[in-house]
Amino acid sequence: MAVVTDALWYLARGAGLISLVLLTIVVALGIGARSGRTAFGLPRFAVNLLHRNAALFAVVLLAIHVLTLLADPYAQLRVVDLVLPFAGTYRPFWLGLGTLAFDLVLALVATSLLRRRMGAPAWRAVHWLAYACWPTALLHGWETGTDGGTWWLRGVSVLCALVVAAAVCWRLAPGFGKFPYRVARRVRVVEELR
């Protein structure tokens, strides 16, 4: 029984940490995709595809994180703790942040699956929840669980925060949506057609 419990514990914390790293990548790529520029030398469609696939993998790992914690006898989570924030008995505030982040991810997944039916403006409005989901998940991981205060988890969390902060700074920069290279290319194409 102890071997199974240890395996669940390792799987839960590993899946949670990798999910946080992937969510960080998803947020940074989502911000980058809004610029209309190519990122990392990839065409825009590839950035969008990477964004979607990283998000899907993050959700799968998040589900593994949640289900293994539900099965782990040490965590003693109830099903209600997975959907109702701040109802748990173990570190209720920090666990509640994780539940809140999970609920926000579920809303993002549901609206992404229904995107064609609900329309782009409504989908985009709900998709802004990602900006609330990511820091909530980061804080959850920072203070919940047995690894909360370890140097390596703090280091990964700080690195994730720096990546998103850099993306947000880029997003808020005055030249974020400007495409000088596209304008020059269009002018060159028009001149060649003459």
C-alpha cells in the first residue's frame, strides 16, 4: 500500500508541476499570438498550433494531478473539494486556489469546445479567464503540498513568473501590434507588380 501511495504522490506532484510549466508556455504563446508576428522563427499558424497542443497536454496533466490526489489517501480530498473552492480541510485557502484554477480551466476548455457555437466575441471574453487562472495556479503550487517551500519548486515558479511577466511587458509595449516588416513587404510586392 505504501508503494502505491508513494507512486500517487509522485505522480500528483509531477503532473501538477509540469501542468504549471505548460500553462506558463500557453499563456506566453497566447500573448505572442495576439501580436500577429512570428515567434521563435515559427509561422503564426505553428505558434497557434503549439499553443493549442500545449494547452491540451496541460489539461491532461491537470486531470492526472487532480485524479491522483483524489485517490491519494494522504491528501484526503473529497469530490466536492475538486469543484467547490475553499471547502477543503487541508490548507483550505491554498487548496481553494487550486480548485478555483481548475474550475477556470474547465470553463476555458468548455468554451473552447463550443467556440463555433458561441461566437468569437463571447469566446474571447471567457478566454480572458486565462489571465486569472495562471497566477491562481501559480500561488496554489507555491503554498500547497509537501514541496511548497523547496528551492527547486520555488525556482521553477519564479522562472514561470518571469516568462509570463516578460510576455505581459511585451504585450503592454507601445509597438506590440505594429508590423513594420509587413508594411515594407507589402510595399515591395506592390512595387514589383507595377
